[in-house]
Amino acid sequence: MLVDGEHYPPVVAAAVARLGGGYSVAGGIFAGGTEKLRGGEAEGLAVLAAEIGVSRLDAVEPRSASPHEVLEGVRAALRAARADVLVDLSDEPVVGYRERFLLMSAALAEGAAYMASDTEVRPQAFARLAATPALGVIGTGKRVGKTAVSGWLTRRLDAALRADGGVVVLAMGRGGPPEPELIHGERLGPADLLAASRAGRHAASDCYEDAVLAGVTAVGCRRCGGGLAGMPFDDNVREAMPLLDGRGAALAVIEGSGAVVPPVIADAALCVAGAGQPADYVAGFLGTYRLLLSDALVLTQCEPPFAEPGEVRAVAAAARAVRPGLEVVPTVFRPRPAQPVRGRRVAFFTTAPEAAAPTLSSALAEDHGAEVVLVSCDLADRRRLHEAVERAAGLAEVFLTEIKAAAVDVVAEAAEAAGRELVYCDNEPVALEGDLGATVDRLATLAAGRFAARAAGTDPAAGAEGDAGRR
């Protein structure tokens, strides 16, 4: 329970008594304010606790403390009380809109619900993998490059862990299958994706992108909707867990969808955010909660036209205000064709904005030797994309496309109709500072260590299935 000093203590005592009719009140948090306290600044927490009828009060100052201090103070109080719910009896000016989201984030990170008079945010019930360490990759929105980062780290870790069983990846998406589907990426090519599309499946879903471009086995799932804290309204991820645990993999990569957090506890987690997103979307609102779940942050698209240098610094600073010491790796994406295109006339299809086309075209020419005759940024706009593939048929010998949006049902179909070769293209993250590979390796080691401690019963953070914390 959270209270402030802008309420007259007898009024708070009456509310606490009413609350006690439905809850066991384990403790309270005093958020500051002195207007209605008879003792003013001299009012002791013990005296106030006795007056309002709670066993103890911990102090947190949302108005003057840093976001990190507020989060840590609230989390410590909830942990000490073993609370299931944080009931907010405060009000502005002590606790305003920004502060309430900090309270929500702290509660959710401790597996507790947040409840105010007209608001309730419930923690997601997370399940656990029984036999496989899990590395989570979650995002702060759509089109921030989460699947590209997930595919890159999956490919890297699978190569390192192949002798021990390799990596299996689970991807949930808005276009995923009605029943969890095993997709064997090492045997999958353009013809297979075309066949899947013609059979009515969304063959450009994240699970296909991961499988094809990382060359691993993927488990495809679906989800619909997403709450403020990333809980899907409907999903079939739990039904997929036996497929993951039954692969004998050394590591499972659990990939979110947009800003949705998969309902599987990750032993370690990487958050992916776009540098061009508003800082509040990454480190404010319930982006804060996503950072609390994570062990590192990859900032993508850290260049114009996505973001200016000042914006990159602002987002990184906002994240570190929430999590001091958080490892933040700024990156840019560069295209990587899945097959050689050197010396070939190439039409490239992407979801990137028009302003990014010159950079992408130059990278394909300079890094891969392609003769780029057309760049279409209309992969997510089917009407304009149909016009682009018609132009490409008269200019290019290779259709190069990301596995997104209409890549299969429009671009691949057009390539076959025109007799052009189809090549899929990855977006590879390139670190501007730090070592992304070392970060990924560290997270994989961290996941394995936490999983082993959990299996041995020595991880103090591990609880029963259904806990809402990361582990």
C-alpha cells in the first residue's frame, strides 16, 4: 500500500480499514508530502504507521529521488512484505502520471499487481522451460529490428553451441500459425516459403525469418493483442513449450512480438529498442518494466534518417537513469544477402523508409558487389509494391527481399512469374560502440548459469511456475 502526506491521516486510516476487508495489509510505503501531517516534517514513519493502522512504513520520494531510487525503494518494500498487490492510495502532486508508471513497473517486476481506485495492471503469468536454458529477446515496439537482432544472435550462438545441441528459437507473431509449428530452417528455401504461402500460411512471419536466415529450427506461434506491460490477449506459446524442451537444444531463444513479452520466463534477456523512438517509449511508461526484465539493451537504427546523435544519447541516458550500469550497445543495420549477388543486377525490397534507401543501396554495392537497379521501400504497402515488382521485372535479374510483410505473397510470386531469381536478405546489426558479440556471449553464459542454479534449487530469484518476474 502506498500513501502520501497530502491526505489527512484519519482519512487514510479509514481507507486502510476498508482495504483490510478484502486484503491482508502487510505494510506500506510513504511517498512524501506533509500538508496534512500534524507533525509536519517531524512526523515519524512509525507514528504515522500506527495512526493509519499498518505495521510499518518504508519511505520513497517520487518527487525528488531518481527513477532508479524510486524503483529500487518500491521493489525492496514489496519484497520485504512479500506483497501480491501494490494498492496506491496516493494522488498528485506527490505521485503524478510519470511516477505512477514507475510504481506499476516496480510492482510488475516483483510479480505484484498495481491497483489504484480506477486502474489495475496485472502481472503476466510466466511458465518455465523445464529442460532448456532460455534467452529472451524482447522489444519496445514494431519495426525496431528485434527479429534481425534475434536472428543474428541465434546464428552466432548456434555455431558456438552446435556440438551441445545448438539453438532452437521460438517466435510469436501476429501472423503465426493456429497450432505451434516446427520449421526446419536448414532445409528451407524460397520454394518452400512460396508453398507455405499458397497453403494459406503467413510465410513472412518472424518464425520463418528466423528459421531461414539463422538456419536453425524454429517454433512458430501466434499472438493477438498486447497490454501495456506486454501481456498478449491470446497466444499459443504454452502449447509450444514441449516442442522446445523436446529438441535437446543447448539454448532456447524466446523472441517477443512488437512490444509483447512472451509468457515464458527467460533466464537472461536482451531488450531491443529503436533509437528513433521517443525516450519515454523506451525508458518511461511501461518501457521501464521491460528494462527491468532485461540484462542488456541494444539500440538499433542509430543513424539518420532514423535518429540523430543527440537522440541516441538521450535514449541511452534515459535507459541508464532507470538501470544504472545497464550495458547499452548502439547499432546500425546493414543488408546481408543470404546468397551471393556480386556482379548481378539487383532489385531490393525492404520495409525501411525511403530516406534510408541510399545507405542500403551503397552497402549492397560496396559490401556485396551488387549492381542495384531498384530499391523499393514498399514491402509493407501491397498496392505500391505491385507497381515496384512490375518495374523490377524489366530491370533486374535478382529480386532481393527481406522476409517481412508481402515478401512471399507478392515479391516471391512476382519473381517466379517473371523468371527472376529470388534471394532473401538479412539485416545484420553492426555495433557502433562496444562488442555486440561479447554481449550476446555473456548473456548466453548468464542464461546457462541461472538455469543451472534454478535446476539445482540454489537460485534465490527462482520461484514457482506462474511467477511474473523474469526468473
